[in-house]
Amino acid sequence: QKVLRQPGVLEGKVDKLVGTGNQQVCIVTTDNEIYCAGRNTAGNLGLPGGNRQVPVMERVPKPSGPSGMTGDITRIVHGVHHTCVISGGKVWCWGANDYGQLGDGLTVDRSTPKEVSGLSAVTYLHAVPSGQHTCAVANGQVRCWWPNSRGH
């Protein structure tokens, strides 16, 4: 099914990254905004509320302030009902967290991006759209978090 570029929402925007997952798609524009469409199971689109009936791109609200997600977004990946990005050399994740797949040591779903603590100088990020784990290369070392690991 074609993802609709809603008039006004993405008008004048240029895409630089795309990520596809389990019934979801997100794009990152050259101005480092994230737009997602698809099923919003457990908040994996980074949008409040439940599932979306029409696949229309919506902007993901990013945390702001001194510890906000303000850096250049260089990668976006999706696992089963969760999404992660590299922003400013740090990893930010949101969505389903029932098995600790967001790497925060908790098991609470989150519909807003939150930084994965303990990771810096991240150069690569990987997730499998049908999996519940995520791995990053941080400070030249591979760090992974997955079900039952409760962190990294």
C-alpha cells in the first residue's frame, strides 16, 4: 500500500533515511525530523494513541532540552514493534519493551524516544524487523540488548 505524503506535513521536505519494520515505515528528512506511518503497536511509531487506520506519515515528537535528541540522525532501524535511531552519536529507542528490547533495563512500553544509557560514539546500529534485539557499535565495541537481557 502506498504511504501518503499528507499535504503540509512533508511539503518541501527531502528524505535522507528510510526504515521499515513490522507493519511500519519511518523516514528521516534532511532537517533531522522523523515521520512514521503504519501500526502504532506499543508506541513503536513514536506517536501518542493507538493504531493508525490510514498509512499517513506523522512527525515523531523528539525530546528537547539539554539532554534532548538534537544531533544529526544517521541511522534508523526497526525490530518487532520498536524503533531506534542514532542521533548525535547516541542511540534513542521507543515502542514495545515487554522483553527489555529498548535497552533501558525496564519492561515498560514507551511511545516517545528515550536515550539508551551507557552508549556513546555510536557509529552503527542494527535490528531485525522480525526480532526483539538491537545491536550497536559504540566506542569501537559491539553492544547488544535483547529479551531477558534487561539492558546491554
